[in-house]
Amino acid sequence: MSVECMRVHDLVSGGSDPGAAHVVLVDRLWPRGVRKDTFRHDEWCKDAAPSAELRKEFHGGGLDFDEFAERYLAELDRGDAARAVEHLASLAADGGVVLAYAAKDTERNHALVLADAVRAAGRSGTSGA
């Protein structure tokens, strides 16, 4: 099982190479400054992204990263988000998946939290949905 996180802007500029992995955009909004015809990806999985409310609260400074991660993991364990995690885990098991995200912070972003959830789902065979 291979799960990697890469910035969309790095993928577009050629600074990152996804290899043969399935590239999935995991943001709810299209990345700013990126033309749709320049970003080569296999799919856009909005259901795996944090809810609009959670994203706004985190980016607005209302939550620290640990609080954000805890609430996001809870979101990923329910409904469409849980099904998205299962889907991403199956892609990871079948040739690998790159979770593409637009955040500037490469050490504290939702894709890293999602990657951990995908790996856990792959180990357990389910995301808990």
C-alpha cells in the first residue's frame, strides 16, 4: 500500500513526480492559480476533504492543528467521507495513490491526516463506516 501527499502546485510545476500512482485532488475547492488543463490528475474526491465549516474554522485560527485533526478524523469516519476513505485505500492497495492538496503548509495540512486514515483503513480493511 502506497499513500503519498503532494502539493498540487509542485505537481503542476514538475517539482514532484507521482510516478504511476493514482493522483487524487482531495480539496473541496479547486486550487487557486491552477488551470484545470495544467493539473494532471485522475479524479477529484471532494468527499475526502474537511467540511467547509471545519476548514474555515481551522484556517481562520479558531482551531490548532491537533484539534483540527481530531475533528477531521471524526468526519472521515462517517457517511460519504468514510466511503471516500475506503475508496482511497483501495486505490492505494492497487498501485498507490497520491493525495494532492493545495495548502502551503506541508507539515500541517488535511492531506496528512487523510493519509493516516487511508493507511489505517488499508490495514483494517475498512474505514469504520
